[in-house]
Amino acid sequence: MTLAMQAPGAMANGFDAATAGDLPDEMQQLIARRARVLGPAYRLFYREPLHIVRGKGVWLEDAQGRRYLDLYNNVASVGHAHPAVLDAIDRQARQLNTHTRYLHETILDCAEAILGTMPEALANIMFTCTGSEANDLALRVAWHRTGAKGVIVTTNAYHGVTSVVSEISPSLGAGVPRGDHVRIVPAPQGAGDVGAAFAAGVEAAIADLQASGHGVAALICDTIFSSDGVYADPPGFLADAVAAVRAAGGLFIADEVQPGFARTGAAMWGFQRHGLVPDIVTMGKPMGNGQPVAAMAIQPDVLADFGAKARYFNTFGGSPVACAAALAVLGVIRDEGLMENSATLGAYLADGLRGIAKTSAILGDVRGAGLFVGVDVETDGQPDGPLAARLVSDLRDRGVLISATGPDGNVLKIRPPLCIGRAEIDHFLAVIAPLVTS
Ligand code: PMP
């Protein structure tokens, strides 16, 4: 069953209210209270939702004092409650927290530090609070720059929650309308020449957008294709599609909200694995290790006319505290060698899972880059989302947190904080093996 066939807005691995009666009274009360005040649009993870009260490094603790190994949360990317990030936030908050309309070194230090990790052509950066806002701004700039409206995204893409970016996020399901100006293309997957197949899809979308009069403003890709099911290889497969979009006058927007900040191991940014220099790069999630800070990096000539005509101010985006957090995150990635850890331990994790998959009837392909690993869950070689959801919940019951993704909800999504060690990965492998090899 594909997610699109489930209830509107259904989520792989989501809590089902129909089973709430089996839960402890205290939890049922919290769930009911939450539904009363937060309304119906939110979803909870897991068959038995989690009530987490603290975190440290790669471990979380629930209200009963039970510990969980966190192999899911890529926001606290340098580790939950990292002292260097907390100290930086604390120090700056006690001194001053204003906004980008005043001169402030921390904002500029942060801007320079992030741009310093990118190709030289990406020389301007604008701050937002969320990845959605960064993508929203990127689209406004792309529309202004190209004079066209058409946007190309992958089948199960997710780019955020504003009205503009929800229209380019087909993974939100049939209940959230896609814009007329949006074309979807198959995710880069399957046997054969992935790059050529992906480019062929993009070329067909370009032709359709041109025929419809929308023209081509942008191709936007999450460069690890997380919600499509995690597709990283072979490096370079994006190049032909990006060339086709540029030849049609469009821009390439790399959505680095998931793969950015060293997640993929070999590089700071996912687009670097493809040997590309995007016109625009958006980022968020791990940027402040939980402090709301996100951004759009851009080639100055792409931004110039938009910037001259459209005044930009984002009250909290790029505040000194937000920037202090982001600077601290970059410092921790560097000082603790987390990009190297992501590469080494990501390979160790994927190898361990491949070893288990060999003797498992339900685990298929294991893929990813660095500490972002996807594993197909299948029955008789066919995607099995409900089985993946059960596996995710069984792992949660055994104290290990992961999730599931992809259009069929059957791809295990494993992306721990980057500070994870070998012993913790061994623990995960020891817990999952008996669940998938009986
Ligand atoms: N782009 C991608 C690829 C994402 O995964 C997300 C968040 N899951 C967003 C954009 C939106 O980010 P935010 O939730 O910070 O608005």
C-alpha cells in the first residue's frame, strides 16, 4: 500500500489513535490533552508514542528513565545537549539578542564560516528560521531571476510547510494540492544509468513546462533524496539533469536541509558529491543543533536584482544567538572530526547492515552516504511499508530509534547524531539482527 492510498497526511511509522486504548493511562491522558490543544494536524511517531524528557550525545531518556539509542534525529547532529553549543547560546543570549538590522560580528562570522565551506561562487547568504522559509525565499528569487514559474521536483519530495513550498512537496499527500506550475519526475533510482534516466525525466518535465507556458524556473532536489527513499549513488548522477535545467534557463536549487553539515561524510554538502555548484543552496535542521536557524546561500549575480527590489528582513532569522549556535556547530564538526566520523562509521553501519541483509528474507538494498543510511524492507521482493513500520516500532520497544521513509514507507531511515561511536552501532546491529533474520 502506498502512503498516498492511506488516510490523508498519513505518515510512515505513525501512531494510530485507534490503538490508544492499549497504552498506559498516563500516556493516554497526555495524548488526549495534546489532541485537545494542538488539534488534528500533528502526528506522533511510533505505535507506542515516546515521552522523552532529556538527551545527551546519542542517547535519549524517557519520563520513566528508560534510555533509547537515537539513530534518527539529525537535528541534534553534533549530539543532544552538546556543551559547546549550549555555552555559545548561553554566552550570546546573556550579552545581546537582536537581529540583522544592527551591525554584529557574530552574524558576519557565521556567514563567512558557512560560505567558507562552499565553492567560491556561492558568496552571499541570507538567514531564516526554518528550512521551509529558506526554500520559500529560494523560489521567490528563482521566479524573479528567471521570469518563469515552473518548478521540477521528485515524486515524493518534501521541501517544507509554507504555502509556496507545500505546493512543491508531493510527499504531503493528495490532501495538499500541488501547484499547476509544478512537475514531478521519478527519483534517481533503479538499475542502469541513474543519471541518464533522471535527466530524461527532467527533460520531459522541461518540455511540458515550456509547452504549458510556465517556463522553467528551477529544479530543486534534496541531494540525498531522503523522502524519496535515500538515493546517493553513483556520485555525479545529478549533473546531466542540472545541465538540462540550466540550458532551459532554470536554476538548480540544492536543498541541503537533510544532507548538509557533514551528514554524507565525504563532504560538508550533499551537492559536492555530485561535483556541482548550485545556483542556490538551502540549509537548516542541523545548522543550530536544535536552535532555530536556517539559511539560503546563493551566487551574488542570481540574487542581485531581487535584493535591490525586494527588501528582506526576518525578525529571528540570523539573530546573534542563532548565529552563535551555528558557529558553534561548525566548530564542533571541525574539532571533533565529525565529517570523518560520518564517513567511517557510516560505512561501518552500512557494511554491518549489508551483512545482516544477506541472511534476512526481509531486508533488501542498503544504501546511503555517510551517516545517512536507507534499507529496503520487502516481502517476496516487493516493498512492504507496514512491515517496515512494525520493525521500526519493534526497535523502539527495544530501545533503538529509527524511522521509515519513501513513497511506500518501506525504507528504514537511519541517521544518528554524527558523534555516534562503534559500540553504539554494534548495539544497534545486535538489536536489529534477530528481528530480521528469524
Ligand atoms: N527540506 C527538506 C529536505 C526537509 O527534510 C525539511 C524538513 N524535514 C525541510 C526542507 C523543511 O525544513 P523545516 O521543517 O525546518 O521548515
